[in-house]
Amino acid sequence: MKINGTAFRTIWLAKDGIGVEIIDQTRLPHEFVTITLRSMADAALAIKDMWVRGAPLIGATAAYGMALAAREDATDAGLKRAYQLLHATRPTAINLKWALDEMLAVLLPLPETARVAAAYGRAAAICDEDSAQNAALGEHGAALIKAQHQAKQRTINVLTHCNAGWLATVDWGTALAPVYKAFDAGIPLHVWVDETRPRNQGASLTARELNWHGVPHTVIADNTGGHLMQHGMVDLCIVGTDRTTRNGDVCNKIGTYLKALAAKDNNVPFYVGLPSPTIDWTVADGVKEIPIEERSAREQTHIFGKDADGKVTEVQVTPDGSPAVNYGFDVTPARLVTGLITERGVCAASYKGLRGLFPERG
Ligand code: MRU
């Protein structure tokens, strides 16, 4: 992503070759601030407190967290302890466990003296792989947008939920990679951006990056999508996912399920963009088996915004004493999903569909 002419990834190695730079996403859209992670504990806090978020970026940060951990204690016990601490930060995105497993698989067979260099090497490779996978899935998804444009010969309206864009990954995004690829190829398109309460990742992050890239978009209240679909104002939905089961159930930011129901009722195609590390081959039934993160009720009762003087402040939107609950994710059953857009192509949201693209998964 280019920001004011400078190309950025969302995570990169600091100039000293030790620290890891990230963008503090809690400060967006109003301020662009970077932070250097210098310890495994920093990396864990960055994930837990959502300075970084989005399934692939959580995985990439955890991978670098293991590299920082190896500097602190490269023994088997030290790395396993770091694994547990990083794994406990957020429960839903499977990319976190995937990246931690990758790191341990590389590091444990090595002598302790070789582990730090190998850890930085594998973390960097995980970042490069994420970028390449998202670029590839972006091409496959862009073909779907192009087909809609060919058929309709007008601007194509895409609806997305939460932030599954550049900021949620190392580069490109998942749901938004097809949008960027189609837009860069000259396809006229417009994105409906669900604000995505309670943390507003749509309003603050998706709008921010579409704005940086110059993609036409409009922020809508979370409950607007159904109305737009009833009036032919959405051509397709594309969302991301934190974990997709081997049978094609899609876990994503809370509210995704309701959009999929509305899409089904209005014959609007509902696609999900995902790089393969987001597939949890060990899980079949998403509703029953995927742990759903519950975050602080304060994210529901309070909201951040910029006041007239340009100062970012937090205000309370509920009466004192009203309880609130904050489920982070929900599961959209495979039957509501038109297709999964992966780096190897688009497939049905089913075991057969996923196995067809990833036969090595048995
Ligand atoms: O709670 P968040 O902001 O980490 O949730 C992010 C999402 O739900 C994304 O849609 C998902 O991680 C896919 S990211 C490419």
C-alpha cells in the first residue's frame, strides 16, 4: 500500500535487525503512528490489545514474537513458554496457531545457537508468503468483479464487513485484494463499508485504506446492507475470515452472518477471501467448534472519535449501569457462502471444494 507516495507493509523489521515495526492500528484513522516491538511480551500485547489485528497479521506478528522470544531464551522450554503466551492472546483467528506451529516446527530441531537467525528467517518468509497468497487470491477475486462488470456494463458495488484489507494482512488484504486488483485494472467499482461496531474496523480502517488507495467507497451503518441488497444496490459481498472449517463454515467479525442471510434472501453472491493458513482442517462444524472471542463490554458501551478541536476522545453511549456483551465473531454456515477465494482459485464452500484446491490436505 502506498501512503503519500511511500510503499508500506503493515509489519517490517526495524533498521537494527532486531526490533519489529508495526502500525498502531488503534490510532487510525486519525493518526499514523508506528511502534517498535522489542520483546516477545511487546508482541503479545500488540496482538491482545489490537495494535495489530486481522487474522493474517496476527499470525505474522506472532511469528516475529517467536523470533524475539528466541533472542530472550532459545531453549526448548523458553520457546514453548513463548508459544503458550502468544497463543493465549486471541482465541479465534487460526492464523495465530498456524504461525506459531510453523515457528516451532522450524526451531525445535535446530541447535539453540542456530535458532535466532532461523526464527527471523521463517518470520520474514511467513510475511512474504502472506503477501504473495493475498496477491494471488486478489487476482482470482478480481475476475469475479470483472465478470460482473462485463455482464452489467456499469459500476460494480461490493459490500464488505469489518477490515479484511491491507491493514489486516501483511500486504494486499483478503476481501479487499480483489477490490484493489480490479480497481487497478480499471474496473469501475464502489465499496459499501459496514462500519462494524463495536470497534468500527470498517469505518476507521477499511475506509482509511480505501481512501489512501483512491477507491470510491461509502461508510454505512451496520444494519444498512439488507436494505441496499433489496434495492439492487449490492452486486456482490466479499468478506474475510478468521477461521474457515474444512467443510467451508466461515467464522468472521460479528455481523457477517446477518449479511450472508440478507445476501441469500436477495440472490446476492456472498464470497469469502482467505489465504490457506486461515483454513482449520481440524474443525468440521464452525458453529459448534470454533471458540468465539468475548472482548471487554467497554468496547460496546464506549466509542472513540475526533472532536471539533481534532482531539481523539472516548465517549460513553449507554446509560450508566446498563450491562453490555461483546462477542467478537460469528459463524456463517457454508450453505450461505457462494464461494471461497483462495490463492489457488475459487471453490465451493465445502470439503469437496477445498480438497479440490488443496489435495495434499488428504
Ligand atoms: O477483531 P479483528 O479486527 O482482528 O477482526 C478482523 C476480521 O474479522 C477480519 O475480517 C478477518 O481477520 C480477516 S482478515 C484478512
